[in-house]
Amino acid sequence: MALYEYKCRDCNKISEILVFSSDDIPECKHCGSKNLDKMLSTFAVSMAGGSSSQPMPSCPSGGCCGGNCGI
């Protein structure tokens, strides 16, 4: 499941839509249209404290564990 932003081609409004599988066809929250364009999503990371912040711990297995490595 993922959260995506879509722009409706019919009403030109932007909606954040939670998509549960790639088979789901999202609908505009404003007008109900399925004529949507997926927008490029970005994210921001903010760390308070500047250089005095502690580093993030790394996964003991050295790879990506999906957050289930027990740290």
C-alpha cells in the first residue's frame, strides 16, 4: 500500500490517494473521475540539532530489512 498524489484531468484538482495494490484504479476525491495523472512525489527529511545530531543506526545485516532488523 502506498500514498500517491494524483492530478485530475477533469477538475484539475490534486488528491492524495492511498493505493492498496497496482490493480486499484484510483478516483478523484473531488469529482469521482478516474482520469488521473500520477504526480512525481518527493519527501523531505529534517534533522533538528544540526551537526550535533546522533547518526542513524545501520542494519546489522548490512542490507535493507524493511525495518524488521530489530534496531
